Amino acid sequence: MTPLEMLRQMLRARAYEARVAALQAQGPFPMTCSSQGQEASAVGVVAALRPEDRILTNHRSAAHLIARGADPARILAEVMGKATGYCQGKSGSLHISVAELGVVLTSTIVGGELSMAPGVALARKMGHEPGITVCFFGDGAACEGIFHESLNLATVWQLPILYVCENNQWQAFVRRQETMLTEHVSAWGAGYGLPCQTVDGNDVQTVRDAARHAVDTIRASGKPYLLETLTYRQRGHYSGDTEAHITAQERAPWLARDPIQRQISRLLGEGTLTEQVLSELQDAVHAEIDAAVRQAHSAPYPAPDALCTDVYA
Ligand SMILES: Cc1ncc(C[n+]2csc(CCOP(=O)(O)OP(=O)(O)O)c2C)c(N)n1
């Protein structure tokens, strides 16, 4: 992805989250966990991947899905429980999988993606399938035992997994400093003998370059790698969060390092973007999201007899 294309993908993800937040503010609308503020981490990592790679993600997944090429209309339809959603409206925002894009699962069980990534990678390795497995998780998930089991197993079994810890400073309503004495999750990963790197997760080009290096290393070695992206969740934990516990003082420096504004400033400064092109880009992504909302609203709910299809019982 070019730097401009990465900006476009971040704008799409931001426009999607802004619209979902507006719909939630207007009236009854299903709960979601916003990825606003974390777009550079999602887009930068996905930009380094190939179609044959697999992705496992967590509850804050919209930017991952959109960066991977998911259709916002089908994501929205899924969130709204409509039949045109990626899982026929049965998963909501917290369990989406998109098989055709290699998105194996979205886990709302914190650490669920960490428990499954070695299994996915092992199955693919045994089946001689090409591609690596990417596992996005938060710093809160890293504080669970499964993080350690997953990394240990992946190193012992030499599984080609890119672990991406999106360290967004919060774990639901708890500050990271209250549950971790180390500042960086990468410090823990090093203990398992896999290469680890911590990067500025609000700079999309830095993330893409680091992810490319990580992915190249994994493809060459067949072994896992841990990439930690330092970022910030610009909205509350979930859509019903009053955010009363978050101060403007805490947010300000992170908002000043907003990933989208930074990329816009960089590209304008370099001359690879003009105000005119930026305005056209903004109009196009908002038009896309407007159309997605219309499509999702007008889509039918699943028929009652679909209740027991595509589910385990
Ligand atoms: C096993 C489990 N424990 C607790 C929860 C409730 N919960 C949902 S999100 C969350 C915090 C996760 O923090 P982190 O992994 O840092 O991800 P973030 O929300 O910051 O993106 C918690 C505790 C859950 N869903 N699953």
C-alpha cells in the first residue's frame, strides 16, 4: 500500500467508527468497541500482509477488518443483525469472521485470539499452506496467562505467527499501569526467545515498515515475532461508556498525535497530497459510509428458519 492508500484506509475506518458512534448517540443501536485512534496500527500491519495470510483479532476489530478490505456495508449489517452481514447477522460486532479475506475470527473473549492463533498456524503448517497467521490483541490480553502459553507454544513448535499487541494504554476501565509494572509487553515476549519490537503505533509508515520487517523475518524463519504498537483508544471502552474516568489532560497529548492528522501533515508537507485531493478523499469515504448505512438499514433480518444454520449446537 502506498502512503496515500494507507491514509485512505485510515480515513475509511475513522468515517465508519464516527458514523457508528453517531448512530449509537441517536437511539437504540447495538453496542460496539470503537477502534478510533488505532487506525495506524491496523492499516500499517495489514499493509504488510498477503492475501494468503490469516488474521485473528479482538473486540476492537473494525479498523482491522476495513484495512483488510471488508465492506463497511456488510460489517454494519452484521452489527445490526441483518442477513447481509458477514455472518448472516448472527455474530454482531464482537464475533465477526470473514472467510474470504482470511479473517478467521474476532474474539470478544479477551485472549481468545491468543489461544487460537497457535492452532490455526499449526493446522496451516501441517497442511503445507502458504502464509503466516497474524494475531491482534490488547495489553489487557497480554496480562492473561494465555498470552504466555500462546507465545511459549508458538516458539516451541516454531509457528509462523505475527503477534501484534496494540498497547492502547487502557484495559476496559483500568489503566495499564495498574496491571503491568513493565511499560512494554515486548519485554515479556523476549523471555520466550522470539524477536520483539515496540514501535510508535500512531505512525502508519513506522508500523508498516516494522510489520514488513517482522513478516519478512517470519517468512524466512518460520518462527513467531512479537510487534507491539503503542497507541491510544480515543473513545471509551465500549459505546455505553460515559468516559467519566478519562481526563482531557490524559487525552490531549494522544489527540495531538492522532494517526490520521499525522499522515495528512506528512503527505501535505512532502507534496504527495494536496488540500484538493484530501477533500475529495474525505468526500469519497463519507459517501461510501453513507451508502453502507443505507444498505444496512434496508437489508432484511435473517428468516426465523435460519436460526439453527451455520451454528454449532
Ligand atoms: C476473558 C475475559 N475477561 C474479561 C472480559 C471483559 N473485558 C472485555 S474487553 C476487556 C479489556 C481488554 O483490554 P485489552 O486487551 O487491553 O484490549 P482493549 O479493550 O484495550 O483494546 C475486558 C476486561 C472479557 N471479555 N473476557
